[in-house]
Amino acid sequence: MVEGLVKDYKNIRAVDGLDFAIPAGVIAGFLGPNGAGKTTTFRALLGLTRFTEGRIEVLGHPVPAQLQAVTKQVGAIVEEPGLLKSLSGRINLRVAADTLGFGHERIDEMLEFVGLSDHADRKVDEYSKGMRQRLALAAALLGEPRLLLLDEPLDGLDPAGQRAFRSRLRDLADAGATVVVSSHDLADIEALADYVVVIDHGRLVTQGTLESILDGGATTVVVSDPARAVAVLASSGISAVDNVGSLMVSEEDGSRIIQVLGQAGIYPSEVTPARSTLEAVFLGMTGTEER
């Protein structure tokens, strides 16, 4: 749970009164444009950076006051995984276990879980990026955590690697862990997440189950000039995304869409209710996929 979180860096406010809560036992997508405050929030949750104002509670404990009580129950991949590339994958996990105060009994199990048993004794500098990501996940799981915070864990993975990674995260959530994933790949989050938190400019935009957010009222509109139609709708405060051949419009009142477009001399050939995509919802809420 995050309440009124503020983080200032000199003259920059990276997080600005952020509030959200994620239910236990779900895979949650933590989304926002570049610079929205995602990584800063993760670092605050892990006690890696002190926040200016607000309150954080992790697994029922206030952080950072009771950080030691939750450290061994939280696994994380934040920014570039800190791996020792001159050592083998197995030795990296031994070092991680020793550093975190865990035993070595789960190392072989975690290597098998992430599909690295056959590569455990190779040096990490011989690993592909996807293999390093999987090794970082294995390290994050050594303590059998109740909460996983993963910052861009799918970055650099090929499609097969992404599917395998998603499958392992689903297994963890099904076993009762809470998994929070920050990612720029909205299609991947849509395929993976049960719950979504969207932030922008360090503030909450929306949160809720994936289904409730995608069923929030969208309309498919077919017009001959999509680019002009997007601009006309935007001038009336209606967000729309060109999905190649049709527009995904964040407005469920079809008559209003027809009226706005008709006043500009644009006459749709089709206006139908639609289940939105996460990309369309995200763009409609934040205005841009990246900054």
C-alpha cells in the first residue's frame, strides 16, 4: 500500500502524492510513460531510496521503519540485474544467497524453475540477455518471497523467452505470491496481468482489475480519414487511437462521437461498442506511450 507518496530530487518531483494498493496473490502491471516515477516507486518500496512524504506499507509492515521484517519476504529485479559476469550462474546464486542470509538448498530448484539447469556452470558473461534475466529471477526467488517487484523483466527477451517467463510468473502467483511487473510492453502486460496500476507525472491515473479497465467504455469507429478524425475527437476531449483500419475511441456514447465527427464533415461508416486494448486505454489516459 502506498499513500501520499512524494519523492523530490533537488528541483524535480519524481513522485507526487501517489496512492495505490495491490491485492495479494495477483500479477499486477505497474504502468506509466518514461519519467512517470515507476522505478523511483519500486526503489522506495524496497527501502533503496528515502521518500520525502507519505506512507508505504509492504506485507503489512511500514517501510522503512520495519524494513528488516519484510526484506527476506520480498524479491526484486530493479534496473540492470547486478550479476557477477565472470562467475557461473550457480556461483552467482550462492553469492546472492549468502548476501541475503539464505541457505543454498533452493539453488538447484530455482535453476530448474527458470530453465537454467543445463547452463548453471557456465560463466554469466556467456549468457544471453534473456538467460541473465532468468538468472536474476532465480536470485530473487531464493527466499521464497511473498512479493516480487520486477522492473522491466521482459526487456530483451525473444518471444519464446517472454512466454516462458510469463508462465513462471503465473505459476508463482497461482502459488500465492504477489507479482508486480513494470513494463513498456503493453501487450505483454495485457497477456499477463490480473490487476493494473497506471501512473503519470508521479500520480495515480487509474487502478483496478484488468477486465474492469478494459471494459471501461470504448467504441470502434471506421472513417476514411483516421488521422483527421483523431485530431477532431481530441479537440473535443475524446481520446482515440488509430488501430490501422479503425479507431479505438475512449468514449462509449456513439451518438456523441457521430455528432463531433459530423460537425467536422467526417461521417463514420461504422460505430460499434468494443472491448478496448490496454494500449488504447493507456494512450487515452496518459496521452503518450513514451516521453
